[in-house]
Amino acid sequence: EAGVTQSPTHLIKTRGQQATLRCSPISGHTSVYWYQQALGLGLQFLLWYDEGEERNRGNFPPRFSGRQFPNYSSELNVNALELEDSALYLCASTGQGRNTIYFGEGSWLTVV
Amino acid sequence: AQKITQTQPGMFVQEKEAVTLDCTYDTSDPSYGLFWYKQPSSGEMIFLIYQGSYDQQNATEGRYSLNFQKARKSANLVISASQLGDSAMYFCAMREGGTGGYNKLIFGAGTRLAVHP
């Protein structure tokens, strides 16, 4: 069974551009979390989607947005990129019971 | 308010010995779940173990066990027989609310574990 998959693995963008990161949850999982982990720091909660709806949002500006598709995959969009957006972006999925929350390998975003 | 506290920024352990990584949490919700993850230098977050607030027994998964002390609000991770491959960052996390609750997973700051031969 495939785990959580994220793409791209690495992404380099210029300040002011837009970045789009993608996440496919484990089959059967309907809930997707997004986290940002800046270098050397902990995980900061970004967004949570469940059954296609945004359920919760972290303390990030509106230029961080996303959506969840009918197949439960998800997309994170970051507009007007700033240098401090450079980070590892992690996606996690969970299903009913939510006793196990599995992460993908992450997408490294570098803004230059 | 800090919800998850990991007071050990770094820990060292000799190979084959046991090590305990501390985690305390703060919640007023009677229903919650506690998670531990391992993050090697590659960046992936590896799920290790889960403890529910209503679970009677301490969780165990192979060499990992969770020392759950509900009254003290602590959920320490015990790694037995440490291996060199255990060297990584370890994060404690909590999700409040029951299985039907819409709550996020929040993380502690992490503990970096170094296993020495």
C-alpha cells in the first residue's frame, strides 16, 4: 500500500512567484494536514482539510491557501513568495479513528 | 499557551542502552491522543507510537514504548536497546478531541537524539 506522496521533492522559486505543492493521502484516508518546518525549527500547522472542506487554519497569512479534491488529494499554494517561506512542507493524512497520522517525505521549497 | 513541551533539546545515549525522551502536555479536553514521530536528517516524519487518553495500557511498538502518566500529563518515549540508526530528531505531538473532533495535531519543539557506538 502506498504511503503519503508529495510532489515535487524540491522546488526553487524566485521571490514574488507562486509555488504549488501537492499531496496524495494514503488510500482510504480523507483528511490531510499541511505543516511548515523552517530550517532548524519545529512544525508549524498550516491547514487541515477533511472531506473536501477546510477544517482548521494555522496562523499564516492569506497568501498561503489550499484545497482538497474529490479524490482527497490536496494542493498547497503559496503566493507572493518571500525568502522566509523557504522551508520543508510536510503533508500528513489520517482516516477514521485518527489514531495514526502518517506523513509524506515532504517538499523542500527554496525561495531565492 | 504552550501545549506540548519537550525540555531536552539534545540527548546522547550509548548504543544498546535505553533512553527516555520527555514530553509533557497541557489540555483540558478529556479526550486526546499523543503521538511520537522520528525525523531523520532526510526530513521525513516517521510515525512511531500512539497513546489515547482513555487507553488503559501504555502503548508499545517494538523497541518503542510510551510511559503515559495521565495525572502528571506526561508521555515520555522510551527507546530500548538503542541503535545507531535511532539518531534523529524526535517530536511529541498531541491531537485534542475525540475521533469525531476537528482538531489539528500540534507538535513540541523536538529532541535531537545522538546514539554513540
